[in-house]
Amino acid sequence: MASPEGEGRAKTALEAAYETYYKANKSVNKRIFAALPELREILRGYAGSRLLDLYGFWVMWHACGGFDGTQKALGISKSQMYRRIALFREVFGEHPDVCEFPGLTINPAEFLAGMAERSKRLHSK
């Protein structure tokens, strides 16, 4: 039976990375989490949600060709775009246009060609 996690590879990798981070910062975290045990799960969920949004914004920025393309694709106002850029800079320290993530690359031409092909397949059924 299919699972919402698929094979669970992404979940396992994330949990291992989070545990590594937690262990590296254990001396500080131990006192905080001992006083507020539920805080760990609350922060983990909030941080995960924020990161998902910011990584998705970065992908859209590069796949759609920057500010105008992303604004059009997401259907959001300029002020919302500026807020997302500001939040991205706050978290990652640089603008999404110049930020690079090890292991992640976006090829806009390949992405657009693949999406066009996928659209043809889906609509021809």
C-alpha cells in the first residue's frame, strides 16, 4: 500500500540532519527544552513550515526568471514579493537571486520544457 511518505527517504534524511544539529547545540538546547519540553516540537514544526515556504520561493524565483516572473506565477502583489525577499534575506543572509544551496540547482529551460511536456500528457488523456 502506498504511503504518504513514499519510501520515507526525505523524512529519514531530514530527521537525521535535525538530530545532528540538535546534538551539536545540545548544551544550550538542553536547558531550554528541559524547562519547556513541548517547545522542541513546536519550533521544529514552525521552522519546517517557514523553510518550506522560503525554499519554494527560491525555486520559483529561479524557475520563473526573477521578480516579475515569480510575482506573476504566484499571483501576489509587489509588496508581498518585497516581504518575501526581506524574509529570505533575514534567514539566508542574501537575496534569492544570488543565494545558492549546495546540492540544489535550477535549470529554467529544462524545467519549462518538462512542464510543457507534462501538461501535454495530462491534457491528452
